[in-house]
Amino acid sequence: MVEKLLREGLIKSLSSADKKYVLGDLYYEFAEQPAYIKEYRVSDLQIVAGCFEKAKEVSMKIFVDAFGNLLTREQIRYLISKMESDSLITKSGSGRWTNYYVDNKIDSNRNILEQFTELLSKI
């Protein structure tokens, strides 16, 4: 079954070692939604934005819990670091006391994912 979905382009492998899959490009063409915005997967941005919609201050543990087993802790750390370098989020503290916030250019009363998208389109 998985092989057939792969052949049809309906799913694609996220990692050959972990046997994790994501929806293929065909789905996003059909849904008229992009799979990626710049180097970011839209689904990853949605999860991060969802964390900030629930709380203004987010720890790495909250991100890890939100992603479940979709990404490893290292992959999440890389994603968050990239978002920080692209000025989507900021951090304070260090080590286990590190907390993340949406950048001050983002209005937490508006749709955070849309604002991430707007900011990324300007990079």
C-alpha cells in the first residue's frame, strides 16, 4: 500500500530510516496550498504558530510535545534556530530555561501563520 502511494506521488518519504511519510506535492497542487514557504514546510510552521497561539512564551518541551513524533528533538531545535535567524521568533534565557516568543514584528492578536508567511515572502 505504501509503495503504491509513493509511486502515485500521493506521499513522499520524510526519512528512509524512520519510515515517516508526508503528503506528496500532488496533494498540495490539488488543495491549492504550497507545501513549502521558502525552506519551511507549511505543516511545521502551522505547528509552531499553534504553539504561540496557545501561549506567548513557549519552551522547547512544548514544541517537542506539539510535534509528537513527526520530527526529532534535533530537527525541532534546527527549525526553531532557523526561525530565530529569519527573525520570526526570538528567545530569552539559555539551556533548560530558554523560552521563545514571536518576534516583535508579529501581532499575537492576528493569525500568526499568516504573519510568518508574510515575513518569509519578504526575505
